[in-house]
Amino acid sequence: MENILAMLIFFPAAAAVVGFLIHKDSMRQFGVVVTVVEFVLALLMWYHFDTDVAGMQFVQTLPLISSYGINYIVGVDGISLFLVVMITFMTMIALIGLTEKKDEKNLVITMLFLEMTMVGVFTSLDVILFYIFWELTLIPMFYIIGFWGAEKRFYAAIKFFLYTFIGSLVMLIGILYFGYVFHETTGVWSFSLLDWNSVVLPFDLQFWLFIAFFLGFAVKVPMFPFHTWLPLAHGQAPTIGSIILAAVLLKMETYGFIRFTLPLFPDASVYFVGFMATLGLIAIIYTAMLAYAQEDMKQMIAYSSISHMGVITLGVFALNVEGIAGAVYLMIGHGIVSGALFMSVGVLYDRRKTKMIKDFGGLANNMPVFAVVYAVVLMASIGLPLTIGFIGEFLSLLGFFKFSPILTFIGALTIVLSAVYMLAMYKRTFFGKLVKPENKTMKDIFGRELVALGSLVVLIIALGIYPKLILDPLNTSVTHLTKVMEMKAVNEDSKEKLRALNSIGEVK
């Protein structure tokens, strides 16, 4: 199993190269087979993962630029393990449900290259390697939006690229400066996160490096006020692009906060809790109201995603086991649920070539199976108990309650607000009489649509009923993370705050 991560990272890219030799009529089937094998590899890694070990496992190191301490270092812990599994699962489901006919061969090849970069982001332990994979994700997504998107696809693709690329450049400056500080401190060059975690920085340096990393991550979450590129990108992207963008790419940034910002800058993380909470609360309330105002179903779900990412932000900066574990669980849950929501909109768009809510109505009469599937996914998005959405939101808010009960109450409004706009949309789409003649001929989901959406519904319910499957190994790694933060904090006030926030114990 020592090469399992190398196989997970580079197998999709190797298959994509082979894909150029595959006939275009067989390309979608080839892509599905490749992603199924990739998902099986991820499950195999999970099977061999030791849930009692808090640190990195399956670590592999190869020299790249040894003179400057840049190496190929990969590994996973309980935090990244399930995110990798989710990436492989959602990519597989997206290709199973693929209905795009335009240049299908190149789209599948692009998706396989994108899968390589996404797995690379969540497994990289060398910060330069992480940054390389991070930036490489922009290229296939830019291509997907710009080539297969709607009428404003070029503008949306360029805005997506510029926003995320410029923010990442600031983060790169922070990465290079941290490497320089490490060299000045130890006398050797290294960009290994495992080495960086051993360095304790003074608060002033933590402050500025936190800001540099924040700008790189905040633009991609996206956090207010950097969020304007996301609804446009979702609105113009093809269905498969929106699924991957919402399910995986938005999680790269909150993962970055957990993997890099919290352990490297613990004092600055404590200092900026109020600021981060404010941005998270603004995202929750403001974008939920924007979602309610949308007539375009896809735009509404895009704003809803930003609102839920605000809850994840609260969980991350709760700085305790409950909050961080809840945030990671919500990242997984939101990835599955948002992917299902965008796939559902794609089902309607394929049949009617419109995403406007007013163009539907009464669909439960001739699409009863789809109406039930959409209802389950919608309830998970709202956070209904016994669905995957409830577990993550509850733990994230529970963790942040220890920081501020009042702010947590405001954050909990996301459940009420999401119920308002989601149920209103569902009522207008599925209930009432079939008035428009175009809707009377719409067929219910079947075949690969039913397989893809049905698989997501099963997972939504299963992980809502039995979260322990993920929470146990996740809890072990998150507990270790909080202890590292407390150990590395240089200010006594920060240490005391971290002790207080983690005084209750573990998530069970």
C-alpha cells in the first residue's frame, strides 16, 4: 500500500492520456470505468487506514529540487482521507450522470485531468507541491466553463480565473516567505508541512502570514466580499462543471484553513476568530437572502452554497474538536448534497432547456420518482435530522457555541432561511397543476440519471443515520490538530483560549 497515493493521484491523468486514443463514441463509458477504478482505490486506502493513528499515513517522499527543500511528499490523515474518498465518488457520479453531448471526448479527458489535480491538493504535504496542484485545478475548470458553458461562459471563466489566481499569488508570497523564515531558523531549506509544523513563529509574523494565506483561501471559498465570481461561474458552467465546482473545489479552501492556517498560525487564528466569524455570518445571512430572490434555480443553489460555506467557516474557527470535525463533516455532506442539487437542475434543464423556476410547476404529477429524490436532497440541504446535512451543521454550530452563543444563534438562522427559499422553490416547481404544455411531456428519471441521483440519496441518508463511520477517524486527527495548536501558541492568552474551547472533549 505504500504507493496507493501515487496511484490515486496519477492514474486519472494516465487514463486521460490513453483517452486520446479512445473512439469518441466510447469515451463516456471509458471515463466511468476509470473513475470507478479510482473510487475503488480510494476505498482500498480507507480499508487499510489505521483509525487509531492521528498522524499522516501512506506517506511517500521523492526529491524534486533538493537544494531548496522542495520534494514530492504526500500523505493522508483522518481529515483528508474522507475528502479524497468524496472526490473520487463525486467524479464517478458526475460522469455516470453526464448528459453533455458537445465534444464529449474532450470533456471526459478534462475531467480526468481535473480529478488528478484535486486528489493532489488534498494529499500534498509539501507546500510548494500543494500550491502547484492548487493552481493546476484552475486550468481544466477554466476550460470546462469557457468551452461547455452558456452564453456568457467566456466572461464567467475569465472572472473565475482572475479572482482565484490573483488571490493565490498573495498566498504564494506567504509560502515563499515562510520557507525563507524556516531556512533562517534551522539553517536548511524545507517546504515540508511536517517540518513547518515544528516551527513556532512570533505573533507579528503569524499575523501577516495569516493574512497572506487568508487571501488565497478566502477568494476560493468564496467568502464575502470575494464571492461574486461563484454565482456567475455556476450559472454559466455546464452541469458537470457545477457539480465538481460545488462538491470539491469549494472545499479546497476550507481544507486549506484547517491543514495550514490553524496549525501554522495558532495565535493569529485565535486573534482573527471574531473577524472570520463576522465574514461567515455575513455570508450566511446575506447570500441566503440573495438565494431567496433568485428566479434562476441554478443561481439560487449557488448562493445557497455560499451560505452553507459560511457555516463551515464558523466550524473551522470554533478552534475546537466539535467545530472542526463538524466543519469537515459538513464539507463532505455539502459536497454530496450540492452535487445532487446541481445534478437535479441538470435533469430539468436537459428536458426543458430552462432553469427558471417560473417555467415549471406540477412536475410531481408526471415525475414522481424525481420529485421524491429532489425532496430528500432538498431536506438534506436544509439540515433535516437523519440526513448528512444535519450532522455537519449541528456539530459546527455546537463547536462555535462555546465561543459565542449569541453569534451561534445568528448562524443557526441558516437553517430557517434555507428552509424558506428551498421549500418555496420546491413548491413552485413540483406542486400545483401541470399548466404549461411543455411540462406535460417531461419524462421521469430513469437509467443512469436514477443510478447517479439514487446513489447520492442513499449516501445522504446512510451517513445521516450512522455518522460514526466518518467521525471516529476524523475525531482522532482533529484532536491531534487542536493539541498541536495549543502546544505551538506563543501567547498565554491564546493557550488559555484554546484550552477553554477544547474543555468538553471529543465528538462521538
